[in-house]
Amino acid sequence: MLASAPASATTSLFGQPSDSPLLVACNCPWTLCNYRCHYCYLDHNGRRAEAEQIAFGKWERVIDRVCEIPRPLYLAAGTEGEPLTSPRFWKTLQRLTAHSHVKGVWFPTNMSRDIERMSEGVDIAKLGLTASLHPTEFENHDRELNQFLNRCRWVIDRGGDVVINFILTPAHIPLFPVYRYIARQRGIPMTANVFHGPYEGRSYPEAFTEAEHAAMREYFADRPFVHEFMSGRSSRGIQCTAGRDSIYVDATTGAVMNCPFTREPMGSIFDPQFQIRSKTSACSTDWCRCHWTNGLISSVAARYRRTRGIFHFEERPADEQGSNPFA
């Protein structure tokens, strides 16, 4: 229970069923990746397989507990690796998507493996994928790009939700419109992430030029707040639904926080008396630089509805004022 919050500001998560959707982020501890993107910030060479298998078992226990929450659930299972390389991940997806109250499961993937075969037994219509496009890793560009797009379409044609994501490094910025055009020809939405980190001796996003920012603003014209927050706008003090309509759960301990950036402690997912917030709250960090957390901001949720693919924003009708990002 929140130590500093009055009782009226919280409500029982497990004891009071609700029709209000809840996003639960609980990252799968899978780090193996078959790509070695030069702009990636992760240390894929420092992986320890035995420790990872132990952590995976703890994550399965935590995520099964999450599924006991008596309300419509959207699960975010982010990874630091490529889930298409993990048969165990797909076995867990079979179990998760079998729950009637689990409305969607999101995760990122580079679509480099045979998803048609690996996803047997998984309810594809509940998947919301961020398909990460990394053309620098293609050995045969045209063939592998076509394969990537075909797999995206395969998921969409079976009711799944797919958004292609592209990393906007300085070298990639002029390429985005080309790939977006190709994706649109196949009926696949495409978005991007503003690159963060060192690149050719400079630190980004600080080193982006005004011309580069102008190009990126055009790419995010339908959701300008994404560019603003990814480029460094502070979120501190902004009203947010995190902790009320979304929680972040540690994959190994079950500790619950309101979001992965502010990390305000809320208790344990294994506590049967766990209390969730019943009101929005002001953000306590300067760092809200991800599509899915941007979507939890109250003013954003009022205008956009989220889908199973949590990088996907659907603009609400002009006469509709939303409050829950998923309703």
C-alpha cells in the first residue's frame, strides 16, 4: 500500500473486480539477440545463460500472478533480446493469451525468425507487436525486407496489431520516409524512436541539428508530443495515469512501481491486499522518453486511445474525451 497516500486515493487491485482496463508492464529477462546493431546500447556479449534461465522462471511466476488480477489486462513483456529466439517465451505466450480477460500482449521483435511456426498455439489476435526494422543487419536487403514485411502482414491478417519501429540515428533520419512509404504500401503503420546515446563521438539527442529536429517533427506530425518528450522535454509535474491505469512489475521480485522511469514503490504483486491508485498523479521525473509511457500522460490519454501494440495511437473522435488510455 502507498505509505503516503490517503485511503481514498487507492483501491484494492485483487479484491475488487473492475471493468477498467489495466496495462501491466513486466519485462521478460531474455537477452539473447541474433542482431548486433552498432547503435544498440545493450551488452549482448555479457549474457549468462544459466542465470537467465533462473530469472526466466521467476518472471513466469510473476506474470502468472499478474494474470490473477480481476480486470481486463494488457500485458507489456518487453525484452532486451529477441523473443523469436526463445521457445520458452512462446510457451508462456500460449498460456497468457488463453486467458479471456487478457486482451492484449505487447512485445518488441525484429521479425527475423519464422513467427508463423513459433507462434503455434498462441492467440495471434491478442498480440500487439513493435516490429523493429534494422536494415543494417540485413545480408540481402531486398529479400530480408520483403520477408520482414510479409511476417508483419501475417500477424495483421490474423487480427494482431503491428507497428514498425525505426531508430532515428543521424544516418537513419533521411531513410525514414522511404521505409515508411514502403510500409504504407503494405498497409502497415510505422513510427520511430529518437536515438539516445553515443554515435560517432557525439552524444544524442543533444547533438541533433535543428534541421534534423525539423525532419523528425514532420515524422511525428500526428503525435508531436512523442518528438518533444524523446528530444528532452521534461515530464516533471505533468498529470499521468501511471499507477492508476498502468503499473510496472519487477520481473524477478514482483515489486510494483508506478512506471519504469519514476519507479515510485507501490508494494508487491504477491500481496493480496495490494492497493492501486484511484487518481492520476504528477510525474516525479524529467525522463519520459518512450511511446508507451508518453501514452499514459493524462492529456495524451484524453485525445488518443491505445491498442494492443502500445506504440500505436488511435486518435479519438473529436467529441470523445478519454481518461483511461485503453478505453
